[in-house]
Amino acid sequence: MVGDDELRAAVGRVLAAAGVGAHSRLCCALSGGVDSVSLFSLLCTLRADFGYALSAAHVHHGLSPNADAWAAACARRCTQAGVPFQLLRVTVARDHPGGLEAAAREARHAALDRVDCDWLVFGHHQDDQAETVLFRLLRGAGVHGAAAMAAFDRSRPAARPGRLRPLLGVRRAQILAWARAAALLWEEDESNADLRYTRNALRHQLLPVAERIFPAAVPALARAAENFREADALLDELAALDAAACGGRTLRRSAALALGEARLGNLLRWQLRRGGARAPGRGRLVEAVRQLRAASVDMPLRLVLGAWACCAYRDALWLEADEPGAAPAARDWLGEAALPWGAGEVVFEPAVGAGLSRVRLSGAGTVRLGARRQGMKLRLDWRRPRRSFKNLCQEAAIPVWLRARLPVLWVDGEPAWVAGIGVAAEFACAAGEAGVMPRWHAAGADPVRGAG
């Protein structure tokens, strides 16, 4: 049995390894069950040692008749401890392709990711880790998926809190014994005994059989997760090296195709994860790599990989969010630092002697960010005639599927700037003059290089 001092020390080691200190804001994901209640109690006692600010959040799924009672119990616990509490109500999709279990998990994590804190702290333990490894392996996960959960994880998309799991090295039986000895009270979720849910079946049926055959099955599976995580880190390092060698965020197509199939697939998975996207199934990714290799180097390609797409045009290869082909609605620019455009934004940066003339903009009747228009022409140089939008896109290596989504700044009905193409000569800044340089930051790896 793990004593009070041992459990506190186990949690403290993870907090220290994650760099938690007086500057840190921790939010405990408080479900009301024994694991999260024990973790919450330990975090309350460790505040004096680390000096962090502690809060708690409870996700109300509305799936159980006891959901209101669980939320109320969590709120009371936080009030008694003097800890700020948030109740997060979510709607769980009933038609999720992964089933109700997956839908509830996605809704829960999406709600928690919006909490304003540095670290979300979860009560996952070693049995949860073993269950997760087994679940993912049985679904055919690769190295990244089989690495399961980390005790602390900062590799999250920007503006989302990191994740801490201080009990990941502790068995559930040890937590339960500690909670009983500490006379803690907790809630029991009746759905945890429902064997129709895959994870419950693994927990109550498959893992007990594995432990009868291999008594150390749970810690062994947890060690396997650590081994997978180490291998995953090495693959990430290789992908970073390959990305640098192939040009960075927008890859040189010829250089990327010179990589072996496994390395190219690894590079694409790594870029997707860095963009906050879920990596596609192995079959879809293998097919995308096959099509990239089969196509001629000058052939444009756009291969959908779930919510993202792998795009190739001339010697450029990049990943982008799979937005609808139509452009967003037009909107007036009134001097804001940025305007949203699709899944990205157009940023207006101050400039001197570059970009759009502030004098021309301030004297205009309307300045509007919108899409291209039929028959649109642009003159980039006074010494040359106006040219068609199609010809300008061809020169700038902008693929056909992206052209409808390019933002255009219209000044009194005239195109003054087009993302990826440039500024019209009639609106360009003179040397030494105050200007504005618009830049389109598209979602994912920006395919429009030199978007100003």
C-alpha cells in the first residue's frame, strides 16, 4: 500500500519535473470519482510546497440521471477547500462515428481545453495507462498512439493548456486504499460497470485475464508505453531534420519525394500533429504517399486526409486545413490589426516604403476584404499592363483550388492587394511613405509564400 507521504511524494515528483511553481495555474479535472477526488485532495495539500494557483473544473455531460448530483458534490468540495470551481456543460453527439464513449470524451476534452490555466491536471493512473495501451494496440495504433499518456505534456497546440497526470505511476488499488484511509467521499459513475462500452470491457474482462496469466501485466504495459514514447520522440526528431532539409513548413516536393516512403509518411504525420490535426489512418496516408509518387512532378494534387489536405503544386508540398472551396463573406476594413479569413486571418502590419499607401487608404470611401471577382485584373508594375488574375496566379505558383479562397483588398471597388500576388501599382507606397502590408496567415502550413 502507498502511504500518505509516498503518494504526496509521487505527485510532487511529477509536478517538479513539469516545472510547476509559484507562477503556475493548475486546474484539476474533477469528475467526482475516487481518482480525481484523491488527486484534488493531494493538490490542495501540495499548494504550500509549490505555491501554484489551483482551480477545478467539472464537465457535465448530461448523460446520467445523477449528473446534477455529481456536479453539486464537486462544487461543494471546492467551496469547502476554498478552490475556484467551474461547471462546464457540454452536449454529446449521439451520432458520433466512434460511438457515445468517444463522443463524450471529445466533448469533455474540448471543454477543458478552453479553461484559462497553464496545466489541466487529470487523475489517470497506471491501470488507465495499461488499458489505453491495450485499447490502442487492438485498434492498430502506431508508435505515437501506443505511447498512450505522458505524465506531463506541453506539446499542445498554441493557447491550450498542458496536461499533467501525477498519478500515472500509481495503481488504482493503491489510490483506492489511500482514499479510504483518508476518509474521502466520492461519487460512483454507474456507467463504469456497463460492458457495452469498450474500455469497460477491457477493464473488467480482458485485463483481469491478462493479469492471471501475467501478474505484472499492468506495469509491463505501462513500461511498454514509455518505450513507445521514446521511439516516438526519436521519430519526431527525424521528422524535424527531414523538414529542415526539405525546406521547412512548405516542403520542396522533389526533396520530400526523395525520402523513403516510411520517412515521408512520418514527416507528414509529424506536420499534421504540429498543426493540431489528428493523423489519418495508415491506409489513407499510404495512399496519399503513393499518389504523390505516382504523379508527375509538375502535376497539381490535393489529397484529403480527414480535416486536412496534402497539397502539391509545382515543386511545393504542404498541408492545409480542408476548408470549403468558397471564399468567406466580405467585410469592411476599418483599420483593425487583423481580420478573420476562413480558418486563418489577414494581418495588417505597419510598414514604411512598402505595402499599401496609408494616404490612399485614408482617402478611400470603402476598403473591403473580399474574394476575387470575375474578370479581375491587376498591375503590379507601372511599366507593365494589367494582367489577368489567372496569369498572375500561374506566375505566383498558386494552385487552382486555392484561388477562390485568396483574400483581396478592394479599395473603392478596385483590387489593391491579392494574397500571394502582391500590391497593385496604383496603391503602392512611395519610398519613405507610411504604409500597410497585409499578410494572409492561412490555417496550417501557409502555401502562399510571400503572401504580402
